Amino acid sequence: MRACLRKPVDRPPVWFLRQAGRYMAEYREVRKHHTLVEICKRPELAAEVTITAAEKLGVDAAIIFADLLLPLEPMGLDFEFVAGDGPVVHHPLRSVEAIDRLRVDRAGQLEYVAAAIEKVAGHFGDALGMIGFCGAPFTLASYMIEGGSSRNYVHTKQMMYSEPDAWRRLLDKLVTVLMAFAKQQVDAGTDVIQVFDSWVGSLSVEDYRDYVLPVTKRLIRAVQEMGVPVIYFGVDTASLLPAMRETGADVIGLDWRTPLDEGWRAMEYGCAVQGNLDPITLFAPEPILETRVKQVLEQAAGRPGHIFNLGHGIVPGTPVENVQAVVRMVKKFSQQFSRKEVVSLAPSKDGEVGLG
């Protein structure tokens, strides 16, 4: 929490995107008997895999096991996970009429996520941070329109450009549901909400500002008014970072393609940052892994407001012992890169902003 708010800490906290997943034997054992959606909808299972991963890795935060697309179902849009294809929406939104049929009054059907959060928060108490999450309006809208993964987002951008009223109506409905969903999670004990904009890197800066920024800012500000910080994360977003900062999110997640110091500087150090080790580095020999961890810490340079994480989620097949090693490395080496002087972003007497 202190890192999210850019307050001084003894060391950067560390957790991992997708830290509960198929790379971990305990999770694979649960998946032998339950589908992903079944785990999400059964609070005792979602809590179990969340707690197991956090404890096994020794991280500083637990992120609830859930899925970005869960809000689609109460809105009236069914989806399923198809082997090899990922999530598939069988009746994608391609008309104003289909958007008008979406429901916004059934967010209560998502309470199973809050129930799982209550179990995890009760288990850890104040020992670990509790992270909840939701998808961002653009990313969820893209899934709903494309019907699944996409390379070019043709249908999504067509609607943005050609039917702006329909586009705004869809995003407004999504924000209504997402605000209610986030409120459930906060009430259940979440300390932080992460907003995943996984596909926003497909946009130009101009399109992001015109079609996405206003509604994303509205969602983030609404969550902050619930009394918790917000982490906003997208992939392949180097060109968008200054605009993403305009959402007012407390923390911006950086993917691994942008050096952490360059990304933070692009946002004028006006927020905390999260990241940004390449998740595939977790397959590297330990000497290389150690070098890359130190590089991220060096780029953060001990500034208040760094949360150590990956630049995207842990992938299947990742050696668990390497993930555990990164946690140990962050705890061991952080002091080497901490600032000995008082860290401040306040203007100095000569009017220049001090970073050390």
C-alpha cells in the first residue's frame, strides 16, 4: 500500500502477474477436477489456489484468482474457454441492438469473487496485500466485439470509428458493471484494484485519447473514491504511457519492452510503477536471472513507488524454483540500489524537481 502511494518503504514489494497458474503443480492438480470457470465460481477453490501460490512464492501480495471475462455473463453474453483458442464469445456484439440488450443490473451474480476475497483476506490478515482486479472497458469491449483474441481488432475499431454512439453506449454499460464489481471486491477486503487493459497497446495515441481515455479515467477515479489505490496495466504500451498516466491511476504497470527508468521518466515520475521483468527470463539460468533482476532494481533507483513484478503473466512451464528465486533476489539485493539520501519529488529551492 505504501509503495502504491509512493511512500518510502524498506524495499520494493514483489508479487507476480498470474502467480497462480498452470506452471504450479498444486494448481494443475485442482484443474484435473475443475474447469477454470468452476474454480472462479467456487470461493473455496479460488481462495485455495490464491493462498497456495502466495505462500509458496513468499510474495508480498495475493491477487485473487478470477478471470477478466466474468462480468460478461451477467451482462447476457456467454463465453467459454476452448482448448488452443482461449476464451470464445459465440455471439459477438456487432450491432446497436445487441448492445442495447446487455444487462447492467445483475452485477450481484459476481459476488462469488468477493466471497473468495473474504476468505483470502481473512487468512492473511495484515500479513499480505490483497489485490482484486477487473478488466478495463476497452479490453472487455474488444473481447465482446471480436468474439475472442484478435490480431488487428478490425471489428472493434470499425465500431469505434463508424458507430461512436454505439461504442460509447457499450463502454458506459461496461463501466456501470465494473464499478459495481470493484465495489464488491473492496467491501470484501481488497486493498488494491488492478485494472487490466491487456489489448490497449493495439491503439494509437490519438485513438486512445479520443475513444478510451475518458471512460477509463472515469472507472479509475470511481474505484479510487472507494478508498483504494488503482494499478492500471497494459501490454505493448510504451507510446501510450503519458496518456495512461492521465487516467490518474496510482500505479502504472510497465511491460518488459520498455526499460523501467525510461517508462517512469516518460510519465515524469508522477505515479508509482509496477514491473517489469520479462516473464520468459524466468526460464534463464540463475546468473542471468540475477543480472536482470538487478537491472530492474537499478533502473528503479530506490525511488518510492516501485512494485517489483513481471512485464506480463507467468507462462505455463515456468520453473517454480526460478520464481521463488526472484523473490529472494528482490529481498536480498534491494538495499544495494536503495537511495541513501532522502528521496523526494518536491521542488528544491532553485525550483528543480529532486529525485534523490
